[in-house]
Amino acid sequence: MWCDSQRCHAKDIYYVWFEPTEMHHARKPFQTRAFEYITFTSPNRDELRAMARATGIGDAVSTSDQRQLSEQDILDECISLCQHLVEYIPNIIVTLGKYGVLVFRDKQGPFMCERGNTTKMETALSAYHYPVCFDDSPVDIVSVSGAGDSLVAAMVYGIIQGYDPHMCVKAGLLAARQSLQFHQAIPPTLSPNLMNVQDIEKLMSWKPTRLL
């Protein structure tokens, strides 16, 4: 679990990031009222299903169908589950492996778009798909261990630096990509120097796809 505090209106406000790590842990915030304190969460698909079940909703797709799902089927399933779960947690970052990341947000909730300030955008839900797509040559995958942790760490860094939401996610994808190239869970090449806006845009000049 990650948290970041920023001083706002003369008092500290804490933004909590819940990293489920596995399906059993994913259910825990809903066994009490702990979910009320969570601003961000970053489950994979299995953890997202576990969280949804813990709030009283079943899987959108039966388990027997999972191997037959296309990329669009997977996105549709995650959006369906997030539409329910966003009532509990306003920012849901679903990691999708080779299909990238889905970000589902209640746009009335906080996302640190400027240093020290939260934003409250128009009253609407939003869903954006960020593919695994870079503007340079592909990399060899050495280990997938630590890719999710690297993604979250870089996104938290981007939030603290005041990056806009899209840039935060791209920073996370860049960090995850670095992690895939090393046996260490956190790659030795990962540093703030890598996370500057110019370099991120150079490698990922594309825009995410809005799905909702």
C-alpha cells in the first residue's frame, strides 16, 4: 500500500494507493470500511474480479470463457467491473500484461494534476486504454517480476511531480518496460532522470484510446 500526502487548505490530506499484490489481499479493504480511505488501486484482472466479488458483483465473464477472450473482450469485462467498483475507489488502474493498462476514473475524484492541488473535473466517468506501444525498437523480456511495482512507483512519482494523468500512466509504462529487461524487481536504470516529460513523450508520442 502506498500513500502520498500533500498540504491543502491548511491541513494534510492523504492519498492512499492500494496495491493488491494477490487475490486474497484484494478483498481485504471491503471486509471493513478501509476502502473509504483508498484513492488509487492497481489490480490485475484476477485481482479486479476478486475486488468486484467482495463488493457483491460476480465476474462479467464466466471463468470457462477466459481463454477465448479477445483484447476487446478483456477491456469490456474490465470496464463492466470498474463501473461498479468505482463507487468505492475513484481511480482504478488495471494492469493487463501485453495489452497495457486500463485507467477507469470517477472524474469528480482527486487526481493530482498540479503540484499541491487536486482537480475536480466534469461529472463523468472515464475509461482510457494505454497500449504497450513505444516509438523505438522492442526490448527482450528477461523477467516480469517487479514490472507492476515499477509501474506504480513511476505513476506515484508523476503524481507528486504534478504530471497530468496521461503522462503519469505513460511514465508507469516506461518504468515497467525497464523492469522487464532485468532480473532485479526494480531495475537499476530506473531513476528520476528517466521520468522527465520530454523523454516520455519521445518514446510514447501516441494518445490513449478513450473507451468511455
